[in-house]
Amino acid sequence: MDTRNNRHARSRARGAVKPVTIAILAIIAGLAVASWILIIKPHEDMVSGDLGSHPSTPVVLGQKAAAPPVNVEAMSLNDLLSEARKAMNEQRVIAPAGNNAFEFYLKVLQKQPGNQVAADALRETFPFAASNVEQVINQRDFNEAQREIDLLAKVDPTNYTLTILRSKLDAQRKTLDEEQQKQLDQQRQADLAAQKAAADKAAANKALADKAAADKAAQAQAALASQQEKAKQEEQARKPAAPANQVAEGAQASGGETRDAIPVSTIRPRYPTTALRNNQEGWVDVQYTVNVDGSVDNIQVVSAEPRHVFDSAAIDALRRAKFSPAMRDGTAIASQQQKRIEFKLSNSQ
């Protein structure tokens, strides 16, 4: 009897649980429907607007933006929300400055801090705005990226995404600075190399010019010396020999002997073997200096017939000759003479 009663009580308990569970589920479903009708649906309708866009629509960069409202401060909440919806439809989530959904929604919250529509829209679009910032960083528009990061910080200052974005911005700035510094260094090195090349070229040109000038001066000096020597020889050749009586008279007048150099030995040239074999005869006019000791030097061939056959023999003969030096007023002096040395086959035998 007791057992039947217990089974019946357990059965009644199980039957009582089912209505409670059903009631709880019904309440949850009702709350969900009410939430959809009262909160979510109006917000989606407001955000979607006429074109049916959604805050989560990805941001497209480079789209031409509409002109910003003239006086944002004087706009009502409805006007601000309308401009925000328009910006969302045109994918102006966080840019351009002064004409984007983020700034319009923030202005709504500034006028009405508890506005749920603006708060929800900012929260939902935050990730897509952050993606836009990352694209701007990659494009190295650092000022715009900083502006957008500051705008995101007004919505959720503690969001870790901002830390990542700031790190990326700093890294890109550092990379750009390094690239610019590298370019400057390369340009500086190129300028230095160009300056060095120009300086080396100028130095080489100057060295060539100096060498050419020095060579020209040396040639001019040599030509002048040759002309002077030739003129001197011609002048000496034109001088007539002083008559013996004038020499004697001069010596008597001065009290000392005055005369030309006199050979003290016969000048006998050696007949060249080649000329002898070829039966050649000729002569050589030589000009020479008789020193104060009677030796001979500065021997030069003035003319010869035939040329270059008897020259060496004539010069060698004069080198071996001995002279009594010229005298002037009893003092030996160096003097120049000119003599023709003849080469005859009859004399060689």
C-alpha cells in the first residue's frame, strides 16, 4: 500500500515539472521577441536606411565623399542620426574628417549621452573603422591615421585594438624614417663620389696642362739656345782674321804678344777604311775651341763633302792635335777657329 502511494506521488511530481519548464521557455521566448521588436529591429531599420546597408559593411577607401553639413553644432539629434545613416550608406564610417558616421554618432552622444542607437552603432562599427585605420597606416598617411585612432579612442579608450594600431603606426613611421635616412645617405654618398670624380678630373686636367706648358717652355728655351748658338757661330765665321802687322802693332802697343792659336803639331787625320776601299775623297770644315792649355774641344762639323763620310776622322784628328793658345796682350786666352781638313787618296799612301 505504501509502495503504491510513493509511486503515485513521484508520478504527480514529474507531471508538475513539465508546466513549469514550459512556462520558463515561454517567458524567454517572449523576452526575445520583445527585444527584437523594441530594440534590435528599430536600430537596424535606422542604421540600414533606404539602401538597406548595415554598419558592418566593409569600408572602401578612395570613394568620393559628399560635402560635410554646413553647421553640425546646430543640427538636431534626428538630423545627426540622419547624417550618420547617410554616411554609413556611403561607407564613410570614420573618414573623411568632419563628415563621417563616427563623428556624427559621437555628436549625438555629446548631445544625449544615453542615446542607445548611437552607442550601439559605434560599438558595432568599431572593428570596421579599425580596419580602415590599418589601411590608412599601410598607405603611410600618418596624420590621418592618428586622427582616426584618436577618434576610436573616444568610443572605447581601453580597447586593445588601439594599442595594436598605435604600435603599427609607430613601426611604419620608424620604417619611413629609416628609408628616408637611407635615401639621404645614398644621395650624400653619390654627391661625394661625384665631387671626388670632378676633383680628380680637374686635377688630372691641370697636371696635363702643366706638363704641356712645361714641355712647350722647354722646347722654346731649347730653340732659343740653338738660335743663339747658331748666330754666335755665324758671327764668328764672318769675323775677318786680323793682319799680322796689326797683331804685332797691337802687341807692341800693349806691351805683350797678341796672336791666334797656332798648331804645334801637324794635323794628320786617319783615312776612313770604308772611304779608302771605295776610293772616296772629300773634305770637312770644322769649327773648334782652343783652350788656354792648348787642348781642343767643342769640335763641330760646319760642312762636309761628302757628308758623314769623313766627319768622325776629322773630329778625331783635331782631338789629338796640340796648339799654342791664342795670346792677347801676352795672356793666353781661349779662342775659336775654323779649319778645312782635306782627305786625298794621294796623301793616304
